[in-house]
Amino acid sequence: MADLKAEILEGVQEAVRDAQTEILKAFFPFQENTDLRIRAVEVKLSNTDVGLTERMSVIERRLAEIEKKLFLNRPAA
């Protein structure tokens, strides 16, 4: 009886392991696609950050030029 019980338990454990393996194999392609999408979003965000940084630099430079002109050409009091 104990041998039969051990044999049944062993068979069930093997079936569970096989099911786990199949489930993991099924999710692998989904995970690859998700990783690609996440990388694409990260690239777009980094490009946006670079673009915003460049625009801010231009605005800061222009503001500095305006301030220089205002300080050099102060209105008479």
C-alpha cells in the first residue's frame, strides 16, 4: 500500500512539474514582447528628456541675452 501511495505521489508531482514547465513556456513569448515594448517606451522617454533639455537650454540662453540687453541699456531715471 505504501509503495502504491509513493508511486501515485511521484506521478502527481511529475505531472505538476510538467504543467509548470508548460505554463512558463507559454508566458515566455509574452514576456519577450512586453520587454520590447517597455524598451521602446524607455527610448521614447529618453529622447523626450533630451529634447526638453535642449529646448530649456535655448530658452535659458535667450533669457540671458535679454537680461544682458536690459542691464546694458537701463532706462534713465
